[in-house]
Amino acid sequence: MEEGPGIAAFGALLRAHASLIRRLDDELVAEGGMSLGWYDVLLTLSRAPGRRLRMQELSDAVVLSRSRVSRIVDELERAGYVAREPCAADRRVVYASITREGRRALRRARTVNVRGIEDHFASVLDSNELETVRCALERVTAANCATERVAPAR
């Protein structure tokens, strides 16, 4: 059965995503001292108001590791990069906040991640292609997240 252009484009998107994520994760582990999942959680917390989020909000906001957020926060807490804080008004609510050491680790890893994005994604496309990809993917995101809160672009 012949696949249409939509199926072919979607397959190419998935393959590109998978290969880029693996490569960025490998580089972050080797040079940045953390996984891409850790980076995703720390970056999300660093951009949140007060640098903290309820655990459910954090799960909704991360891009790469939604199903593993609780485990990743456990790991980050053991590393000293995140602290859990109870909510004074509601004992059922727990906040995750990035620590000073977590912010330092994120700054070190950000250099590796930004360089990886430039080397393995941006440098492969020209400026017109990058703009086309951005616009197209933002349209797809908007169409599929119309009723959800969309996390800010990274």
C-alpha cells in the first residue's frame, strides 16, 4: 500500500525526532553530566514562576518525559538539584523547586544542549527551511492543543 504525503511527513518527523533526541541525550550525559530528561525537568522548573511547580503542573509542562516525572524528580532530589516542598494550604499538594545547585548544573548543561541543537538540527537547514519548519509545527501544535495549555517553546 502506498503511503500519502501526510504519512510520509509524519514518519520523517518521528525518525528525525528519535535520532536527534538520542544524540542530544548522549551528548548531555557525556558532556553535561545529566540526561535529557533531567535537563527537561530542570529547564521547566527554572522557567516557572518562583522556580517551582506543583508535581502535576510539572508533569503537564515537561516536553520529553511526562510519564517519568516523579521518578526523575526523585533522582534530581537525590542529586541535590531539586527540592520537594509541601504546600501549607493543602497537604495533598507537593511542589518541586529547582535548587541553587540545580541552576548551576542546568547552566553547564545548557551549553552542551544548545550546541547540539545547532550542530545536529539548525546547521542542516537553511534559514528559510527553519522558519518553514517552525511555522508548520507551531500550526500542528496549535491545532492539537487548542484546549490544553501549551508549554512555551524551548
